[in-house]
Amino acid sequence: MTPPPTIIVVHPREKRSKCTVEPLRKRDDFVFWTFPKQGQEPLDGYVRLGIGGEELSETDADSGLLVLDGTWKLAEKMEPFFRDVPVRSLPPWQTAYPRVSKLYEDPSAGLATIEAVYAALTILGRDTSSLLDSYYWADQFVELNRSRFTNPA
């Protein structure tokens, strides 16, 4: 059975030129919504990546994945609109994305969106081949997290 598409909700203030998931728009297994608009896809059976939820695991393999894309502060503002979608957290993965906020402190477990999607799909047992092809720090990310998976993309 084919899993539902991964839905990525992008905040309109997110810079597309810096957006790590932008190349995924060309893939059939991803759907993009621009916040606050929602697409036609129902969210029944979806889980949302976030902080403070039950840890994402293989038991969620049949669920759709909802990802909020924006800075930490922007994603925080989007969360209330999706409060009915159960939150799942990722186990600790290391980011390769070199970010430094001059205004806010990033969560210690923070990942770039593409890294979080890759980690989640790995946990769910889904195909991650070519997912990181356009990600500049892909090799570093895979190397930093090599122990988390057996067949890195």
C-alpha cells in the first residue's frame, strides 16, 4: 500500500531561496500548502512533526506526515491551526545545517526541514533515495547520523 503524501505547510514569510524542501515540490509523494490555506487533502490519519509529542516510530508507518516549514517562531504560530493532528517528535539527530539566529535561540534538537523530513521518512521505513540530492549539507548530515540507519541515501 502506498502511504499518503507528505504535506509540507510553508509559512508565507519563509524565504523560498533558503527553503531546504523547495526541490521536493517536483515530487509526487509531497504536497505543499501555503499557510494559512489548507489543500484538499484530508488530515485524517496524519501525524505532525513537532516538539513535545510522542516519539515517531514504526507504529506510525501507515500515517501521513504533516510538516510545518518556517523559522521556529513562524512554525510555532502555525501550530494552533493543526492542533487536531497528533504531534510526533523525532529522536535526537544531529543537524548539518549551519544556522545562527541573531534574534532567537534554536531548539537544541532543531533540524533543517529537509533533515527532519529525511529522519522521519527513515523512521517510517519509506523511500529516501534522492531526497537529499539538492541539499548542500547532505553528506555531512548523513555522516553525522550514520548510526541511525543502515542504508543512507
